[in-house]
Amino acid sequence: MGRVGHGMAQSPLDAQITAQMAAQHLSGLAAVLVKGDSIVWRGNYGLANRQAGTPVTDSTIFMLASVSKTVTATAIMQLVERGALNLDDPVNAHLPFTVENPAYPDSLITVRQLVTHTASIQDNWSLMPYHNGDSPIPLGDYLFDYLDPAGDDYDPDDNYGTAAPGTAYAYSNIGIALCGLLVETVTGIPFNTYCHDSIFVPLCMDRTGWLLAEVDAASVAHPYAWDAGTYVDEGLYGYSDYPAGQLRTTALALARFMAMHMDHGWFDGLQVLDTATVALMQSPVVPAVDPTQGIVLYSFTDVYGTWWGHGGGDLGVTTAMYFDPVADIGLVILTNGDGDLDPVRAAILNALGSLQSAPLAAIACHIALPTATEEVPIPRALLLHPNPATDRIALTGCDPNDKLRICDMTGRPVLMQPCTGMVDVRGLAPGTYLVQAGKGAAQRVARLVKQ
């Protein structure tokens, strides 16, 4: 599967990847190639922690840098689907402070502009420091100080652009961080908690978190810069605008997220986004400004096809997640180094024909950790009948020893009980809910529509 250890013979693809890693000074790399709902190939190379000699494995957690923005956009679009937000809402309708470009006080900044980098909010890097570990400054406090005229860090010249909102493209980390705050203000739930409950749990994205406090720090790949012929450990850092780039996860978990976007919002029998939402995210949303810009996602065409996704780069981090919806192929590449991933991407895609001849592995929840010597139990599916439901539902695949939790789509629990075979849902308001049974690797999740 591309995992190369001491004394193991390298395949031609392994040799190409390790050669490119050496040329680009990439300490470690994990990649997953997906076709439909199956993993065609995955590979782990190099070192996650050079000082400890820790190799990259399926369990290695990488910082995603700007690939993180695709998760923030997914959270926003879930709220749009539920009617809690509209893409053309002025952001000030949902914030406890004022966001406006002082040069254009009559031009409202909208949610659509935030997710397409056309909001005329500018990254002022002198006010975007890195911290050792997670930032101690709450997201809302940081953005108030940055964006509101009463804020301590307000700078009308450097914090906002010269073009009117909606008229020009200007990539903005602060704008995407503001999307994260919108999730908080609309739902009343911390952004990281909302993503855990509404995205990571349904997609079985284990070993995933926005904050270092949410993951096993010992499993996190240290970011390495290359300076004067040596690797420099940048440390496990964070920043206050964390929804723009600080998500940490494994290549396999990110592949599940990508597979959901490839399958029109569905993953392993659960719909995380509506089909129409996914289609909008993968379409030119502001064609007059930038025809390659979707909802955070970007498109480009090369010899391999037309791709949608996002790349990422930060101190000691280079990442990529792109998929071709027509060919139904997607590729995740995560590294803990500064370098150009295009040669690695080309090597993997050039080998696709031979890789597809290998047995495929389902990408569903239970395949995260299998090895040749370890059997991982496959949780039974959680089935609901009837669904949609009006009064009671019968459960199949529910262990009586487990706890059953029904949450609304903001992640708020609305019903908890033992996992019995029948559940009374008459007290639930009409809408869509997540039904969760069990915990950890054995957790099962199903989607319930209450009429």
C-alpha cells in the first residue's frame, strides 16, 4: 500500500515519492487516493518527529493549513441549508459587533463574500501572530479587536482593502475566521464543538480537532522548515484566526471528508450536505470576479482532468486535497515540510492505471486502522424504520448496553436514552436529526427526518 520501512523494497511509485521528498526537503508525507467510495492506494513516508525518530503512519495527525477552510465552508453551508443563514445575509445581522469597510460604509459585507474572498477584508500579518500551542485569545475577542472600529487592533487602512465589497478578489484568512465566528453566533456553540458534532462525528473523522487540546499531541507531525541545509522544527503552533488553517487530522480522515464532497454530500449512508449545496460549492459562484472560485473550493484543469479542492501552506506544512467529480477520483497529500507537491501528485496520478488493478478498500468508517495482522471489528449499521418518521422509530443494530443520543443539526442533544429497539420521537420538532449509538470506533450514526 505504499508504506515503506527499513529493509522493505520500494515500488517505482515509492521511489518517485521519496526522491521528490528529498528534493523538496519534506520530512514526512501521507497520501490517500480515492476512487468513488473506495481507497485505491495510500502511502506513508518519512518522519513525523525527527528528534524522536517517529515514522509517519495511518495514525499520524497533520496540520492542514488552508485545506482547513473547506471544513469551515462546510459548516457554513450546513447552516445555510437549515435556514439559519443566507449567503446574501449581511454579516452584521449575525454579529455582536460591526464589520464594514470604512471606505465603503454603504456597501454591506455578506456571507457570500466571505466564502468567496470578495469581502474586502484584508490580512494584516502584523496583527496575526503565531502562538506556542493554541492561541489564548478567544475567536470573538480577536475578531472584534481586528474588525470593529472600537477594537484595540482596528486599522482602517491595513485591515480592509481598497476595493468595494463584492467587486474584487483578495484572499482573506480573517474573512474565513469570521465564518467560524458566524457559526458560533448563529448556533450558540463553539465553532470547534459544532464541527466535531456536525461534521467529524458523522464522517467518522477520528483523531481530528481544531485545537491541540482536542487531539493526541504525541501523534501530531512536527512542522519542519529547511534552513541552511538542516531541518528546523517550527513547533506545534496555533493562531487566533484558527478556522482559517489550524485543523489537524489524518490523511485517512480527510479522505472521508473529501469522499463526502465527491458523493454529492453523502458518506456511508449518511447525508452531511444536500446535493444542491455540494453542486453550488463546486461551481463558479462569482464568475465575474474569479471563474475558478466556488464556495471556498477552487477549480483548475490540467492533463489529468478538472479538479475542485484546496491547497494549504504554513510554517513547515504543505497540503493538498483535490478531486475530479467527473472521473470520481480524489487525492489527499499531507506533509510536514515546505515544498512543491505537484511532482508527488503527478507521480501518483501517473500510476493510477496500475494502482486501480489492486484490490480496493472501502473508505467507510471501519477501515481506518486495519493491518495485515490486526482485525478491526466492523460496527453494525444503525438502521431506522420508518424514516421519515412521525411518532416512533424502530432501531436495528443498536446494542442495549449503549447509550442512544439524538442531536439536532447544530449538535445539540435533544433526546438521550438507553439504546432500546423502539424510540418515541413525538416530542421532536419537524426537521433533520443525527441519531448516534455507542462511542469511539464502534459508534454508529444515522440521519433521521422527523415529519
